[in-house]
Amino acid sequence: MHKLSLAAVAGALILVGCSQSVSEYSNEVPVLKLDQFFQGESLAWGVLHNWQGKQSVRFTAELCGSWQGNSGNLYELFYFSDGRTEQRHWQLQQNSDGSVSGTAGDVIGSAAGQLAGNALYWEYTLRVPYDGDTLDVKVKDWLYLVDEQNLINRSMLHKFGVTVGELTLAIQQQNKNADCAALQQKIQQLIPDAV
């Protein structure tokens, strides 16, 4: 019994030791600045895994961002392998201390997080379609800038403290000078009730 207790404590310590803080990436370069990476057009490719780690759906996405000072709009249009098309319009705020906040139509309340070095960590509650209804899941979102044009996004989805899914997404910047009007028009055509 004593050996089992020590093993359980050691296992718990290992799990605690594996957690990360965004401040650990403060010296990593290139530095992630949302108003630079999410400026103009980008393309994305992603895979969602279910709670068992099995691939459940794949998707591609078109993104376009525009900024006025520290405030930005990021438009996203998703094409899923199961035939769904979805959109998200983020309204973002990037502050001089590295804190980030954002709102979107399918985000409950607001997202909040922190930039440090090449990374952003933020959390929010996302309302997702589920079995003919919707489900609110807590998202713990990590973004890592690989180089000036490429970013990797890893998201863990939780419900009642239990991991229900994991998302891996690669985003590649295409054209920093692009106007977002074309993507906004495409979203309105494909999803007329988009906000």
C-alpha cells in the first residue's frame, strides 16, 4: 500500500511538472504579434481528435485580418470534411503588456490570454454544434509562431474538467496586403445569417 501511494504521488508530480506557462516562451523568436501575423489573408489546415484521440473531422479555412491600432477583426471561414461550412468573426484587442482579449458570435463571454515571445495562451468558452443541438466547451488554446509566415495552434477542449477533444491547426500567412472585403462577401454568400 505504501509503495502504491508513493507511485501515485510521483505520477501526480510528473503531471504537474508537465504543465507550461506562457512566460516560459518570453525569449523565443520570432515574436508573435497578432496585428502582424493576422494581417491580410491566411490559409489554415486542421484536424479535430475526439476524447479517445481518434481523428473525428478535418477542415481547411480561409482567414483574413484587419487592424486599427491595437484593435483587430479576424474573419474565418471553415470547410469541414463532413460537409459543414462555418464562420467566425473575432473582434480582438492586443495590449502593450501582451494581454489579449477577444469576442466572437460563438464564444460565450470573452476570450482572455497573454502573449510572450513566439507564443499566445488564451482561454474561452466555445459553443459548438453537437448531435442536433449545441454544447459549451472550455477551450485552452496555444498558438506558436514557427517563422514569419507559419503558426501552429493546439487547442484542448474540456467539458466538466474532462478533455473531450483536441484540435491541431497550421496557419500560413498568404498576403499581408489583402483586403478582407472579398472574404466577408464570400461568408455572407455561403452563410447568410453570419454576424
